[in-house]
Amino acid sequence: MFGNKTAVATLISCAIAATAALPAYAATTFKLSHNQDRNHPVHKSMKYMADEVKKLTNGEVKIRIYPNGQLGTQRESMELMQNGALDMVKSNASEMESFEPAYGAFNIPYIFHDRDHYYRSMEGEVGQKILKASEDKGFIGLTYYDGGSRSFYANKEIKSPADLAGMKIRVQPSPTAVNMIKLMGGSPTPLAYGELYTALQQGVVDGAENNPTALTNSRHGEVAKIYSMDEHTMIPDVLLISTTSWNKLTDEQKDLVKQAADDSMAYHKELWTKMIDEAMDKAKSSMDVKVVSVDKQAFIDAVKPMHDEALKNPAIKDYVQGIDALAK
């Protein structure tokens, strides 16, 4: 009997010693920066993704989200992530072009024929290749979030390129966006989004281009009363992670994070559809914004040189051809 007690005590001591020798458990926590508020579908979609990551990894990987530009502007956050000082960032393909040329394929006006074509491109091989294209630049893409179609808004109707003559149009800091406005006949004015309301109010710029949520969420409909639906681009938001942070994960964790990101893209699609409908209704009924239908062909013709040039650009040629093929 005594011998049995001794044996049991020895086993327990060994188990305790073995447990003490194991490394202490510590979750990997990533910081994610973006410039939207907590009510925006992008924030809600990334929150959904963060919850899924925590659940799928049993709490081994956590994502802490910092909205409203708390960690810097979109560009500042990108630079911090590229240097390994920030784990994750939500940017958009327009601004991403300066960091990875492959994203320039998405910025070509009218490259997407409709929303279905857009999603075939994002979810298909071409979209996934673009996400991986920047791995040697310090970051990779995880998934896309629908940013809607972008159209012009100002205090005059813009129904043809001729209407843009002499107008200063705010654009994102993207070479493609600047070139597009020039070809259409306007004067492109790169400007931080947070400065745009005041710039419109004070006449620093005459107009801007974005999806309808800019009218409501950012209250631009208070200072720009006509929204002209030319729908020149459908530029996705992009969820990115630094390669330094990515490589901290095991292969299994990488698969689970990617799965959660892709699931959040599908979740976002439904949120975005609902929000766009609500934004259009609010802009028209509560903000007295006039929505104008536009014959797009004149705009398409004006920017055709951009598509032709893209097919000669080795950095994006294959991506553009891949997207074009999916329209057929």
C-alpha cells in the first residue's frame, strides 16, 4: 500500500515538473488600423473577422481594431505596417497603388462592367494573385471589401466630360485617379479625405468623387447637392497584414485567419448593399441631394487611353487581361 502511494506521488511530481517546463501560453494580438467610424460596414465586417479569428484559433490569435484614424492616417498606417511597426491596416486599392503597382489594375475607370464582374474578379485567381503580389514589400493582402461604385458630386450636374472643364475635383493620392480626371477634362486635386468637407464648403475644390455613403456618413451632401451617377470606378478596400506579423503565425493559424477574412468579405457584401440603399434614400429625402442619371459612354471613351496603356504596362498587364476575360 505504501509502495503504491509512493508511486502515485512520484507520478504527480513528474507531471507537475513536466507542466512547469512547458512554455507559458500567450495569445498573439495584432493591432488593426483603419480610418472609418464604428458604424461603417467596413468596421463591422472587420469586427466580424476578428471575432471569427478568435473563435477559429481558440483564442490563440486576437485582433484589436483601432477605427477613426486613431493610429494615423491611412497612408501613415500603411508606412508603419510596411516597416513592421503596425500589424494590420485597411486601405483601398487607389492608395495602395503607390505601395504595390498591381493594385493599379483595379483603379482603371470602367474596368468592371458591373458588380457581378467585380466580385468574380475579387474572388477569383486574378484578385488573389494581387493580394499576394506585395509579399516582398513588407505586407500581403488578406481580402477585399466592397467600396461601391464612385461617381461625381458637386453643386452642378456632371453629365459629360465637358461639364468637368475648369472644375477642381478632389481625388485620392493615386496616379491613376489623377490621370482619369485629366482625361475627363477636370483639374485633379489630391486631398486627405478628412479635409474634404471644409474644402467643398470653402470652394477649395469644386467637387469630388466617391460612393453615396460620402454624402451621408461624412455629410458631404450638406455642401454638395448634386450626385451624378457616372460610376467611373469600383475600387475595393483591402485588408492587409505585415509579412512580419504574418510570419509569426503557424501554417494552421494562417489558414484560419485567411478563412475568417474571406468569410468577412461575404458578410460585408450584404452589409454594403443595405447601406448603399439607405444612403441613397437619406441623401435624397433628408439632405435634398439631387441624383442625376448619366450616359456613361462619353466618359468611357474619354478614359479609353488608360485601358489601352494598362495593357502595355508589364506591372499590371496580366491582371487587366485576367479581369477583362472575366467580363465575357
